[in-house]
Amino acid sequence: MRDVDKDKLIRDYLEGVTQLQDSVARLTDEQRRSHPVAGKWSIHEVVCHLADFEPIMTDRMTRVIALEKPDLLGADESLFAKSLAYDARDFDEQLRLIAVLRSHTARILKATPEAAFGRIGVHSEAGPLTLEQLIQRATNHLPHHIAFIKEKRAALGA
């Protein structure tokens, strides 16, 4: 197994929260809920999606730490968005949920031996993934969607 820069991996993972918070700062509820890019989620819906998948990613990482080669289920973001009351959710609560889960998971990762970052879980769609890969996927998830938030902000002129 190659060397893992555990501290950098965890720092990058945590930094996503600040990036997300900055990307939605100073927007009104009306701006967050509008659909400035036709056929795409609103900023509010993007944040709800992120809040839906943060516990899933936390679960995947902690299962790989605690269990021997656990099964990791995929999830359909479209079904979540359609079924999980995005319109009824509190935006700030969604942001807090993401921040708390990242802080919680980072604390676990900091206490996890570096050797465990090579442990494997088997994702139902992607196949075998190491803990390190799962952390990288979680880390990349926020910036991936922050790009869409920036696109929406630009369309709003915000």
C-alpha cells in the first residue's frame, strides 16, 4: 500500500464545508429556491442533495473502518430528490448537518490508524473501494456541486 498523507486528506475533507458555506453566502431564500438554469436543481435543492448524501458517505467510511470488507450500497440521487421533501427543508439546517457530519467523521478518521486507509468496502456500483478512495470521493463531492452553485449564482447575477 502506498503512503497516505492522512492529515492532508482530512484537512481537504473538512475544507469542503467552508467552501460550501462561502458558495451560498449572502443569498436570499428566493435566490436559493429559484431555478436560474433551466431544467437544473435550485441551489436549495443542491444543498439538500449534499445533505442527503453526507450521511451515506459517512456510513460508507465508518463501515469500512469497523467491518471486514463491507457491502456499500449505491443510491439514486434522483429518487432522493423526488421523494425526500426538499421543498420542506430548512436550508441552514442542511448546511449544519453537513458540517456536523464532516466534523464527526474527521474526528474518527484522525483516530484511525494510517494502515486502515487501505481497508476495502465493496460498492454495489463501483466495486471495491479503499477508505482513502471513499474519503477522496466524499471530499470531491462538495466542490463538484459547488461548481453548479457558482453557475446558478452567475445566472442570478448574485
